[in-house]
Amino acid sequence: MEFKIGKSNSTKVIYAFENCDLCGLSETLKAYVNENKLFKGKRGEIFTNLGPNSENLILVGLGKKDEISLENIRRSFLKLGKTLKANNVSSCDIKINKFEGICYKLTAQAIMEGIINSTYSFDKFLKEKNDKYSCEIFLEVEEDKKEKISDGIKEIKVLTEAVFMCRDLVNRPANDIYPETLANFAKDELEKVGVNVEILEKKQIEALKMEAFLAVSRGSDLPPKFIIMKYLPNKDEKPIVLVGKGLTYDAGGLAIKPATGMVDMKTDMGGSAAVISTMYAIGKMNIQRNVIALVASCENMINGSAYRNGDIISSMKGSTIEVINTDAEGRLTLADALYYGASKLNPECIIDVATLTGACIYALGGKVVGAVSNNDEIFEKVKNSADIMGEYLWRFPVFEEHRESVKGKIADLLNSTGPGSGGAITAGIFLEHFVENTPWVHLDIAGPSHSATAWGINPQGASGIPVKTLYNFVKKFNK
């Protein structure tokens, strides 16, 4: 999709609230639509009047006026995007209106984002590629808002490009994306936009004594990679540190998953895909904030060297961990990555992102990110960013009993607390042990990172959550 400021006098797009007067239609067409109840303005409702001898317009419903939100706008215009493609519309005009309580620029971006999302498809492995479709979309904007909307066009294109990058990474299978190719992807794509990428090999990881990370990686024939991505435009500013879980395949280790539980485990690197893609957007948009992203990438597989249920392993921090379940591996890799960030990078705060627990899905369903945090102020900033960007986020409560349950008797910590123990919470508490009192938010994206069905503006498969939240958090951090 190509967005331009101006007017083409081609297909006209009119959007309206539920049961509102249809301004912009001829009286004849308005009467025809109303008498036949062809359009009521419900959210996502579409009416087309296209072709020869027509008024060449499309009506888009926004729903009830008192329920207007950026996310509702995105969802309605996703439907418009699909309609434009279905009717092979080559150009159209959309007038940007100001809604009460919603920024003019954000409204325009929500409209564009919805339309752009209608174009996403993953066809890398299809012999016959999906048909490519393009449409020139002219935005009619107020004269004094043209510069802002022009900036908004650039930003939303970059941000959706980053979201699509994340989706593509998560959708790619584990024989295509594994630690080496993930690391090479990060280096190739991020260095184009000014992000410095360093890849630590196994010997360097051993020198750092990342014993928890290395234990998980031992069952795979593929060597682990520790990926460090630095974007540092400002001198003497503490960085925001983003940490992404990078399990490119999780068979469960010796606690092996059933076949049905393994088939989607290519997606267990959704956290790493999110932070890599966020760094891409930050670099390309030249956001003036120091950010460092970390990914400890490996596979959780089985061979004669694989770590075992019952093993006691160490960590970069020196804390010992009793392995109750080799399928609770993500927190072990994150433990060393988090401690590296906390102890070596002097961070302003740390945000980690991981497809960490099935317990989070049981607690919140498949569309909500679960959070654990040690800092109210930083969490609220993340939550506000999620709300603006239309990504659902909920913070778990933490009580003394949760903290006690992760303590071991023959080791410092347990890597799993078993069914019914609030596993999404205790996993977060386990991670907190390694952040060294740094302000920190843990985001469990096990549910919304990948879905068997489309929902909201997200397609079937990978969603790209929470790239938008992370980007907006970084962008707005000092504001």
C-alpha cells in the first residue's frame, strides 16, 4: 500500500458511526441504503457502491460513537483493506477526521495500520506465491497537520514492517531459523539501520560461565549463540535493555513433549523475534534512546549429553538451580541473559519477552500478555504503551507464597514449581532473581505470540506481539 497526502477523485471512502447520518452520499443512494438497511455503521461493517454507473464509494462502519478507540479504528480499516483488494481498487481517498479524545496523528496511523495489516501473508515456502496487491491511498488532511501526518506515514510503515519481520521470523520453521541463522539474520538486518550486532560463540559463552544457558543447549548438535544488539545514539545515557527468549526449537528435552505439543515449537523464539524486530524499528526511525537487546539462542533437544530432570546446574550469577523439568528451559536461558544485562550493561531498566509458560494461557487466555514486575513506574509505562498500541497486557499479583515456592532445598532455586502453583507467576519470580534489583518487567507472550486463527488485526500464525508495545515504550520513555 502506498499512502500519499492529497486527493485523487477516485474511489471515496466514508466512515461513519453506528446509526449516524451518512454524509457524503447522494440523497438517492442514502435513501436506498437506509430503506434497505444495507449499512448501519456497526464496527467493521462494509458497504460498496463500485463500478460503472455507481457513486464509486465504500462505507466503513466504526461502531458506537462512545466506544471509539484506536484499536476499533484499526480493526474497521483492516476490513477496508481486504475490501479494496477483493475489488481490485487501484486508488482511493480517505478524509482524516478528529475524534474526541484521540490524537489526529494517531487516528491517521490507526487507519493506515489497519489497511497495511490486511496485506500480510506468509508465503516463503509456497511454490505459488500469494498475489501481490497495491493501492494508492490518498489521505485528505487539514493543512496545518500535513507535516505531522507525513511523519506518521513514515513511522507506521516502518513499525508495520518491523511487525511483519517478527511474524516472518516466528512463522519460519526450525530447519530454517536456528541459532546460527537467527544470529546472522539479526546482524544482516540490524546493521543496515545503525544497530551494532555482536555474536558470541560457545567458547565465549563458556568464558562468561553461562552455565544455565549452556545446560539447555547441550542436547542439540547445533551450537548456541549469544546475540548482543546495541543502539547507542546518546553519550552517557543508561540503556534500556531488552531480552528475548531465543529457543529456536523446544522438544522439551528429556521431559519430551508429545508430537502435538511439539509441532508449533518453532515459535518458541517469539521473544527473540520481537526484540530483534523492535531494534530494527528503533534504528530505522532513529529513536534517540540508548537500547541494547540480548538473545541467548539455542535448541532444547535430546542426545547423550542432554541435561536431565534432577540435575543441579549453576548460572552466570553463581546461583544453583535444581532442574525439576527440562521443559522449563526458557527461564534458564533467560536467567543468564538477564544477569548479563543487569551486571554488565548498567541498565536504566530491563524488559524481557518470552513465550514462557502454558500457565499464562490458562490464566489469561490466548490473547493477553501476562506480566510480572518489580517496579510499578516502569510497568505502568509498558502498560500505557500496550494500551495505545492495542496489545492486551495484564500484571500478575505476587505473594510471599509464590516467592517461597521457587526456593530449593538442595539448590538455591527450582526451575519449575509444578501444576497448580501459579506457574506464570513463579516463572517470573525465578527470573527476578537474576535482574539484581534493576527495574524490570517480564512479558509472557505464550498466548498472543502465535495463534491457530486470525483475531483482531492479527493473522493466523504469528502476530508480531509485542513489537509495537516495546517500540512505543522506548520512544516515549523520557516523555
